[in-house]
Amino acid sequence: MTQAHHDEAGARNPLQGGLATDPKHKARIDELAERIEKYRASYYAGHPEISDAAFDALEDELRALDPTHPVLARVGSASLITEWEKARHEIPMGSLNKVVSEDELRAWVARCDEILEKDGHDGDGAAQPASSARASVADDLFVAEKLDGISIEVIYKGGKLVDAITRGDGEWGERITANVARMKGVPSRIRERGRLSVRGEIILRLSDMKRYFPGVTSPRNMAAGAAKRFDGQGAEHCTVLFYDVAEHLEIPTCRARFAWLRELGFATPQTAHGDVEDVVKLYRRYSSELRAGLDYEIDGLVVYVDSLHLQGLLGDVNRRPRGAVAFKFASPAKVTTVVAIQWDTGPSGRVTPVAIVEPVELAGANVRRASLHNAANVRSLGIGVGDEVLVSRRNDVIPYVEEVVEKRGPVALPPSVCPVCSAPLVVEGEYLLCRNAACRALIEGRIHNWIDAIGALEWGDKLIEQVVAAGLVREPLDLYKLTVKDIAELDRRGEKSATKCLDQLKSRLPLTLPIFLAALGIEGFAIQTARLLVSAGYTTIEKLLAAGEDELAGIPGLGAIKAASIVRGLRARSDEIARLLAGGIVPVAPEAEGPLAGLTFCFTGAATRSRGELTHLVESNGGRVLNSVTKELNYLVLADVASASSKAVKARKYGTKLITEDDLDALIAERRGG
């Protein structure tokens, strides 16, 4: 979602600007500004709610109504919920204007020439005699791939990496230094001895996404999540590609700047140099063939005036430089017809609309369903059955309805009851929610979460749906009441398979407290948060249930917002927790005595068992699981002890022992005395 903004926005057009004071337009302006802020915040938080094209359309409409609205001058997003330490950028992180066609690119070049000509400089930056022929910036352009990732500032002092700050709102970001230091492409030391601030983009390569995060469809969202995890898990699979230096160094051109970054050991995107026609040809090649062959996602090219001196003369508007522009790829989009609008209840209880459309081919996929986001978006679009709509695939992955092209039917009305259980729906902001704890969709969601958290791989989606639909399971405790006969009778499942499923549930007991808490699915209670609480002394469920918000908020790394969410969630689920305890599902502290007591383990790479299974194995035997290789790590568990991975190399440096899964099993058996 590039925050597009034209240079002329700084000067009010009296004809357009008058619309801002027109009462019939003011309500729309206020609505647009509010939505733009909201969608911008969700985008920079890593979970975009609308497509790039839809966001740009909202900005364009607001710009037409009120060109000088302050929302249009903002870059990035001020985080609504901040848990990392805030840090200020010494030099604000800006954004780029955009062009979406070859004609717009040429118009940008002409605009640069016009500004330089007014200032009395030619395309080489030299003062221009009145009678001389003037060179054009079009003859000397530099191009880099426009990465679709998370912007970051990385700071070095004395040759050492000392800080890494997210873009945030452009002025203030979040300090995620520990996570960035683990990412690929980020040198821990450089030869430059002074202070150096470099700018880059955190991405997740498609090959890494496929290998380490199977099932994930959005590399940008995954990278955003991994970058801001408190335990750093997944950060080592991300890559940072660098493209800028904040300091005013004696570097004459963009070409020289990128070359200098590479010499220092920084990974960069691919680049090229030429005139405006070369750029156009390159853009066409990327659009038709090169983009599809990349191992990471890009959404366009960044085109620079190569001379940094000229860039300085061109200046910027609202922290958007005039001397560079984002040449965006056109999103694949086609017009089709809405056949039906379907409302689905998700595992969290959120009821979301989906447009069922006449099949249309988009980016190699046959699209029949397109997201409508939420009930508010349905009202905003004014969409109904029979309408002609524009459907796109954001990042060539998720189909969205971008706009209604031709209105042909009545506007769809949102349901008043849950489409699954018929319970009355609750409106919360832009969303419709089912709060019926007995709703099949919510029950399936809770059971899925429990099964995933404890690592019971024998339980697939179909079996969970079957036991819930049959009324056999309404809450996690019911899983432990099932018999072989109950499961064997479902879908002709044999007794052997049923026995295996039940045995796997029992083999996970007792659950460690962090796994127990994560399995409950309470908002804000990811397993790393649960481990943080245990390490702070909350080693029993009783201690946690008795804790107050202020008490938990005082734990370093937790914060008041998450503490409040945890306390609310525990109180709301207190009856269910009591039933679990009474039913014998009693969690134990991970440091309980066992054959692995006092030992620490870290897992990396491919494994025959899930990470949840391996974590349970270690913690249930008294060991502790770390998410990274540190000096206190005793064992690194991996497929090949001769591995040359970064974790393996670091482990050898610290004297950590490298073992396989089989070695881990043998170690437990040996220390048990068997």
C-alpha cells in the first residue's frame, strides 16, 4: 500500500478546496479520513484489510475533495497498540509518490526537469547559462526493485550493529534490534567505524515461506509478525534488503550508493541504470516475465534521478522526495458478476461476507470467491447480487472486490443472526460477531486451537468437524472423554485409527502450564507470553487466576494492554478451566523435576515431529525450550549434526552440543535410568 501523494498537494486548489467546506461533502471527507487512517494502521501492523488499489482509490477520492487534508501528508502509521520500546528516527523515514503508467512516468521526468529549470540548473546539476541547451534527468535514471515488505532503519556505531527501528509513523518507530540482528542480509559488523544509519526492507523469501511456514499465503504479513515477536521466533528466516543511507555522505550517485552498501556487506535488491526508455522496457520485462521468477515479492520499481545532488535540489513535499518515484505494477483485476453474497462465521466468531462471482481467471487462478472484508465494507460498496464488480488479487494471492462497476441489484443486507447457529449477532465496530459459546463454528475454532497447541497431529480438520457436529465435543475437556467406539463410528473410521487418536491425546499429558494456557486460545496468550509469566513466578494456574491487571502489567515485556486482555480472558474462561482441572487436565510448571531438569534445548530446521510435540516432550520432562542459540543453550536439536546453518555454526562457537531427534529420545531414556 504505497501512500500516494502528488507534489501539488502542498498548495490548495481553490476550486477543489472549496468542497471541504461544503456541508454535503464534509461528512464524506471525515469518513474517508477515518477509514484511510484505520486501513493504513492495519497495513503497517501486518494485517491489511483492503487491497492496495482500494486504498489508493480512497486516497484519490479524499484528495479530490480536500487536497490539503492532513491525513494525505502522513507517512506510515502511528501504532495503536505498542508493546516494543518506542524510538525516534533522527532523520524521518519518508515514503514515495507513485506512478502507474508509462505516461505518468514520463510526466514525472518532465516535472523534475521543470523544477530544475526554474532553479537554473540542467540535468547534470550544473548552473545553466541562459542560452545553453539543457540536459534532461530522463537520460540518467537509476532503478531498484520496489520490495513489498516492512521498512526498517538499522544503525551502526563503531562498526557494530546497535539499533533497529521500524518505520512506525515516520517520526517514531519500535525498537526491534534483537530480532533484526537475527535476520539474513544484516551484517553484525561493518568496516565503517563512525555512526551509520541505513534503510532497508524486511522480507520473507518465497522459498523460506514454503519451507518454514507451510500454509502461510502472505509473505509480507508473516514477515511483519516474525519481526515483532517478543521471542524472536521466525526472525531468522526473514531477510533484509537495503536501499538507502540516511547520512549525508560524499557519494555522488544512486549507483555509487548501492555499490557502497554492497561493499560493506549489505544485501540489496536488484538494480539497473539507463534513460527513461530503458526504464520503460525494464518495467515491461518485469511485468511480463522477471517478476514471476523472483524468490520474493515486489510491487513495482523505484525510479531515482541518479544524481544525489539533483535529488537534493529537487527537494521533497511532505517527506516524499520529488527525485524518486514508485513505478507500481498494475494489480491483476477483471470485471465479473456477483452471483451471491455469502456470510461465514469464523472460529473467532467474526461473521464475514464473501462475494460468490462468475468464474474469472486472475494471475493463473480460477477465482469464484472474493473477499468483502466486513459488513461496513458491504454498505460502503453498496454491493448486491447481480452487480458488475472489479475483482483483483492482492499480491496475486487473495481475491478482493475492489469496486462496483455497474449497479444492477439491491444492496445486500447483513444478517441479524449467525449463519451457523442462528444466535443474534453483535455489532462491534465494522464487524458482526457471534457471541454464542455453543455455536458450532466457535466450538470448532476452540478445539482446533487446543489440538494445534498440544501438537496432536493425528487430529485433522475433518475429525474435529465430525466430533463437534456429532455433539460429542463442546469444549476441550470433552476430547478426553471420547471412547474408541465414539471415533470409530465416525465416517467408518477404524478402531486402530481411533485408538491412535486417543492415545496421542493422552501422551501429551500432563500439559505444561505455557502449553495449557496457549491451548485455551485466550486473546494475548500466545505461548511465549505464557512462558514469560511462568518465568516471572506464576508457576500454577491458581496463581494466575488470582493475579490482577496491575500486577501482571508490571512484568517486563508484558504491558498494561496485554495484561488486561489476559485477566479478562482468564476470568471469562474460569468455569471451563475449573472443569478441566476437575477432569484431571492439570497443568504443570515446565521446570518440574524430570530427566531433563536444568537443561535447555532449541529446535531448528525440518523434523519428523511438530514443534509443538517436541516442545511438549522437553517441557514435560523438566527441560526448557529456547527460541534462539545463546550461551546458556545446552542442546541444539536438528536433522543433521553436520549442518552448516547459522544456528549450527553459532552453537558450535558456544560449545553447545548438536543432537538429532533420536538423540533427544535416547537422552531422555538414559537420564530416566532406562
